[in-house]
Amino acid sequence: MWRASGRAPGNERRRVGGDTPSPERADASSAEATPRRPRPTLSLKGRALQLLSRREHSRLELERKLAAHEAEPGELARVLDDLQARGFIDEQRVIDSLLHQRAGRLGASRLRQELAAKGVDAEAAAHALAGLKDSEPARARALWLKRFGTPPADARERGRQMRFLLARGFSAEVAARAMRASNDDDEDSQETA
């Protein structure tokens, strides 16, 4: 059952029997009775572990994110050395994680760029990306099919589709092959019909 409240002019309504006070009417005394405790400030190691619990981070990423919280010079380097010695920071896990998450949508050049931005060794990145070289045309094709699905009708559309694949790090040759495969598939399906 609803009724108009007599508290303020207008057409305000409140539920009869509702004992829960609205935030506007909260008692000041109840707020004083349960004071909020400030959150304890985390140490550098605690902050680093918190970041690492969410996803894999490279040493460079952690340095960038934690530099503002360093109290004394050299403290961050000591913490990161300790975490690396204990196996919490591992470059190979960073590489594997990035490739697992992003390889289906990105080409080798964009993956190389993202690994470099994370501070991963160029040689280790090249070695990891060498394993993806064989699957690059298939990944480009699958991405193209998901986004477009039909061959370009004119040169303008062809350029748009090509730029889409190039922006995701696929080479021009791989992008052209992915789009050409779509034309070959269409011709094959028309011949068999």
C-alpha cells in the first residue's frame, strides 16, 4: 500500500511500513558509532603481488606502475629482484599469456609491438612469434570472415577491408591472401552449384 508522505510538498510517495531509512535521513549518530577504518597502505611488494594476481606482468610493466609508490631509491629494484628470484615474474609466462589472449585477433607485427611495449626481450619474442608464422594466413582469414564475410564489391571496400587487416598487424601479403582466398572460395562454391 502506498501513501503520500507529508514531509515535502509535491507528489512524493513512500511505502507504508518501510522501516529502512533513506540515505538522506541516515542518523549522524549511527555514522559516528561505526567509523570507517582507513585502508592500510600496501608495501611495494604487496602492490606488486596484487598486480600479478590479476594477470602476468613483465618487470618493465611493474617498474612503470610501481615507480610512483617507491619510498626510497633502490627499493623497487630489490622488491622486483626478489619476486623474480621466487618465480613470480617470468618473461616466458608473459609471452605465453599475451599470445594466448591476442594471437587470434592480431598479426605477428602487432604482437611483436605489444611484446616490445611490455619490455620483453626481442629475441624471446621473435622465437615465440616464429611458431605463429604458419598459422598467420588462417588467423587473418578467420578474422576477415568474422568481420566481413563477403568479398569486397569495389576498390573502396577492398581498401577498407585491407586496412582492417593491416591495422591488426597482418602483412600486406597475408591480408591479400586472406581476401583472395575468399574470392577463390566463392568461385569454387559457384562452380559446384
